[in-house]
Amino acid sequence: MTSDVIAIDGPAASGKSTVARNLSEALGIPYINTGSLYRAVAWKLRKNALDPDTVSPEEVDRILADTRISYEKPAPDAPPDIRIDGVFPGQELRSADIASGASKVATMPNVRAWLLDLQRGMAKLGRIVMEGRDIGTAVFPDARFKFFLTASPMVRARRRLAQSGETVDGATLESVARDIAARDEQDSRRAVAPLKRAEDAVLVDNSEWESHQTLQFMLDKIKEKETMEKETVLNYRVPYADTDQMGVVYYANYLKYFEMFRSEMLIDAGLSYLQMEKEGIALPVIEAVCRYKSSAHFEDRLTITGRVAEAKGVRVKIECEVRCGVRLLADGYTVHACMDMKNNRPTRVPPALLKLLK
């Protein structure tokens, strides 16, 4: 089952938090910063006078058993923030000391297992934006949308240096770049859920982009995927004119139903027949197959569905099904030649139509 999660992964200072927050605001959905969850554990250890570098697994288990973490609003008009045992640490979680501690606790299997249940439980909120380093690979491998953000090492170092409280006093661009490289090495080599790009994640290198450009790119990718996943369902009530003397839908009308569906599917994809003709492209039928399974009658409610089954070279194959309730009435397909109307010759299938191919 696919989780309705927008998973954003990437190394430190790649812009994950900024774009995740912007996506959250643009889409009106919750935003979960999983890095803050690891910072919360490091903060709790520090509050109990425990050093993340030397703490034992048993001591960590004892602390976790007495820890409650949630995302809540500190005030009615404030955005949700990390709450730990009834306290909102706020900027304390952004200190360089806590950031270093978070990097250490993120390598602990018992911490990752404890937070995994917490993170997955947040999917019950509905569609959410969640960012971290293993969201698309370990936390939500079934996420509907996956992005992997990155940027050049020097760009990331400049960003981190510009963030208040994220670096120690006296830090330089070179020292921050070294720290980031060390963090990348640690995250990518850790035994549990290492930092890596999910195979199906969209790579976003935002080295030369402003934050609004990164946001727009990701919004476009989300919209594109939603369009591709959208299933066109044409509902149709059989009129008297579609039936023969026996009150049964005339067999040739099923090909008309196929054509009605094709028209709706292309409109949903933003590429109507009218738009294609304006661009000088036609899709004449060169083959049609219809297999009849059961009869439809006057005033039956039909549902017609289908998909682009093949798009190669100049040919497009579109499959269709016609049902009345759960009863299959007919299925089949049409094959089309993509034609350049101006030169009256075959041409390659338009990219927008290729995107419909599953």
C-alpha cells in the first residue's frame, strides 16, 4: 500500500528543511522534520547528563522508555513544533552541540527503531511532508513522492555557516565544509539505514537555485505524477438511441464508447484532440478490436475505463473496458498512427502522450 507521504532526503545543509516547510505551506499539509526527532533524543540525553558519544545502549533504552515526543502547536497561531515530555525546547535543538549529538544517536539501532514507529504513526495525519536522511529508503519506502536533495559541498557549507546557532564560534567556510564532509561520511557508512538516494527518488541538485525555484520544481513534479496516476472514469447512461429493436446496445456503439473515453482521458492529461489539432497532430485509428462479454440495455449505467498500453515510434495503443457495475460488458483496444497534419506524414508521439504510458 502506498503511503501518501512526500519524502525528502539528502545530506546536511542541502536545503531539505526550507523546501519541506515551503511545500507544507504551499500544499496546506503538515511538515515533519525527522532530524529534529534525533535532536530531541540528543537533547533528552543531555538533560539527563548523558553524553551521546559514550552513553550505553542500556542507558539509552532507559531514557527512551520515559520519553514522550510529539508535534504540537506551542500557541494557537504558531506552526507545529517538537514537544518533549511536555516541553518545547525550541531553539535549544538548533545548537551545534545538539546537532553533533543527533548525528551520534542516529547511528544507534535502538533509537532508530524507537523513532521508526513514531515516524510511521505520523502518516495517520494524512498527506504529510517528511524530511530526513532515510525517509524514502527506510521509513517510508512506499512513499508516493520521493525527492533526494543535494548541492555542492561549498554551497552547503555557505548555507550552514549562514544558519544561526548551527556552527561553533569561530567557524570558517573551510572548517564547516570539513564538518559536513565528515557528517556525510558517517551518515553514508552507518550500518543502520545509511544515507542514500532511493532508486525511485527524483534527484534535485539545487546548487544554483534559489529556494523558490526548488519549490516550484518539486511542485511541478508532484503535479505531473498526480496527473499520470489519475484514472479517467467515464460514466454513461445508455440512451434509447444506442439500442436495437431488442433493447440491446448495438455492437458498433462500443467503439463509440471507446472514442468517448479516449477524448476524456486526453482532456484529463491536458492534451485534448482539439489541442493536438491546433498543434498540427492527428491520431487516426488504424486498428480496432472489441471483445463482447455481456449485453447492455436502455438506461444501464456504464463505466468506461482504460489506459495507454503502448506508445512507440508513431504508434499509440489504447486499451478500454466497459462495465455495468462489476459486470464486464466489453473490452478491447484501438491503435492509432500519430500524423503530422501539415505534411500528411507519420510523426513521433508527443511527449505529453508518452507520459500517460504506465
